Amino acid sequence: MSNTNNDPQSPANGQNRAIYVVYALAAPPEQVWRALTEPELLEQWLFPNDIVPQVDHPFSFRTTPAPGFDGTIRCEVRAVVPHLYLVYSWNSGPVQTVVNFTLDAPTDGSTRLTLLHTGFGPKDGAIYDLLEKGWRVRSGGLLQEVVASLQDTAAGN
């Protein structure tokens, strides 16, 4: 996995920020897509959920509640092109953001998955920091494991 530490929309004087991460995955886009859109696989690297990759479909992620947060991230699918991109809203408490996944396939059978999580305002610093670390460290490593397990299954191991 490779991460780009400076997002392309870094904040300047309190403007909105975005989280930008690039994952280099040793699997074809079809398998990475499964990890993004099948609830059981998505749960393995992110949170329990009820995603359906259909535009306008509401779904939620469930995690541990915290003060001021009931543990539910309310989402709605905004755009879907299988194996190419997935966009959904990400609403947790007062923070209203958008998650964009774009899949690119080099000719070597791997996938370059780009995450762009946008919409963080100047007052969203704590949640931005938490999610930025989660996308870069925790989720990235677990996503690698899920995709590798799909590779092993496809190879008959």
C-alpha cells in the first residue's frame, strides 16, 4: 500500500480539507470492487454495514458510540460504475462529508484504489484527524488482507 501524505486539497487558512489516500493492491479491480461493495467483505476492513451499490440507496456503518456520536454513520450511495468508482455520503453527527473511491487498473493485474474523503470544515479537526489516521493506517492494512484473501480463494488456495 502506498499513501500520499499531502492531499491535493490541503487546507489553507481554515478552508475545507480532504483526505486523500492511494492504495496499491495486488488484485484485479473486480476483486477490489467486491471488498468495497459486499457487506461481509466491507465489514472486515471497515465497519458492519448494509451497503447495496445502487444509486440513492441509503445504508449505514455501525461502530462504537462515543460522547456526541451514536455509533451510526449514515450514508447514501451517490454514484456507481462497477469496477471503476463508488461515491457515497458519510454523515456522522454534525459532520457531513463524501467518500469517493476510484479504481484504476494498470496492465499488471493490480489495482490502484484512490480514496478521496471530502467536505471537512474548519471545525471538523478532531474527526478529520481520526478518520485520516483510520483510512491511512487501520483500513489500508485490513483492506490489503481482505483483497489478499480473495486472491487466495480465486487461486484455489
